[in-house]
Amino acid sequence: MARKKLYRPIAAMAKKIREYRALKNRPRDSQRFALDYETMIRPFTNKRLPVLAWEDVRNENRLFTLLCQLRLFGIGRMVTRTSWLRQYDEPCYWVVTKIRVDYTAETLDHGKAWGYLTFRGKTYNEVKEIDKVMYHDWRMVPKHEEEAFKKFTPVSVETIQCVSRAAFGTHAIGCLPQPSK
């Protein structure tokens, strides 16, 4: 018969302390995603960005680079991604509702943002966290273009209705006379 494992309160407390310290010492997003724009290397991991991403990184902005320049960090403004503009004809954008900035970053271009998503013309009513904020393809929709950007008339799709055989009664498809040859 196996012996019952004893509860060791000091060992359990030490484990909790180790987990807490590991949680506190984990790198922040501003450290993980920092980038040296001359060498295209992330200092924290010493990894180089893919060559295909270099042009976007030099020409486009991160979400927080745009939002930190605006009053109230852009709450209530519309933002979109250039990749969405290229891929879809329907409007795809976020309306920013909440911001949490990482104040330990040098230029305040890191943090988390939440908002309402409209993707391919369909608006979602719940507030979601905006993902991919560290990508370099965000664009601010100018205030005077917001109404035109929102306008979208969905293309009507013909619906095909299936009718059961019971609806035809005795004249079901299987009972119809076959054409003579």
C-alpha cells in the first residue's frame, strides 16, 4: 500500500513565491517586441525580422504609434489594417473603446486596446481585445472619411429553399412518370 504524501507547508509557500517571482520578472511586451530599425533585429531575442517584412516596418505604423499621438489615445476613433484594405472590398475596421498603455515603454507605443470590430461589413456588438496591435500595418481612418468608410450595402444572395417530398403528397419526385425514349 502506498504511503500518503505529507503536506509540506514551507515547500508549498516556496513554490508559490517562485511562481510569483517568475510572473513578475517576465518580459513586458515593450521589451519583447522592441525593434532596432537599422538592423531589423529584436534586442530581447536577437532574432532578425523576415526580409519580406522590412518594407512594411519602415513605411507603416503600429497601432499604439498612431494612438499615442491622439487626444485621449484615440478612444472613439476608427482604425483599420492595410492588409484588410487590400484583401476585402467590404469595410473592415475597429472602433477603439478602451486603452491600457504600457507606461514603461520609452515611446508609449505598447499596450492593449479594446473595441468594436466590423469585419467584412458585419459589426460585432461585444467589445473585444484588438489583436495584432504590434503589426506594422495599421492606418487611422480620417474623421471626414469615417461615414463614407462605414457605408456598405451587402450584396443580396439568393437563398435556395429545399422542399420536402411530403409537401407534394402523392406527386413526389420519385412518383413522376419518366420521359419515354
